[in-house]
Amino acid sequence: MGKAFESIKAGLTEAIAHAKGEKAGAGVRVYRPHDVDVRKLRQRVGMTQEQFAARFGFSVATLRHWERGDRAPAGPALVLLNVIAKDHKSVMRALPLTERERIVA
């Protein structure tokens, strides 16, 4: 096999190890978001399911699945939920109002 193959193979091997949490690379720290109780978070913020979904960009159906426990948030959604849990007011200031929120306001 050629140089290109060896380079691709090495990259894929490193990516697999990274995904398994076996190797973060030189000086790289991997962020692992905490699980979030979405219902408790939404209630703490004081929003209905529709308001929470619209404000933070989730579908109501997805939010309901998370709250029932049928599914668990992952990836970027879980990261966003962690940030909302930490400081929801800052997230709300950073995100523009949706069209629906402008009509209601």
C-alpha cells in the first residue's frame, strides 16, 4: 500500500480511539457533557414545552421524547442543554427572538 493509504489508516485509527475515549491526542482534553434532566431544566427555567422548544431551537416532539425518557439528548443538543442549565439567561440573550416570540411579545 502507498503513503496515502497509510496516512488515511492512521487517521481513522486515531479517530476510532478518540471516539472510544482511549486517546485524546497530545494535550487535547475531550469535553464530556453531563446528562441533563430536561423536564426539570425546563420547569426551572419556567417555560412550557412549546416555549422552551421554540426558544432554544428544539422540536416539541423531540423535547417530549426527552422528557418521557424515550430518547436522550446527545451531541450538540446535549452541549446546548448543559449551557442552558448553567446560565439560561445568557443563552437567551445570545439567541435572537423567534418570529413566534416576537408576535407574542
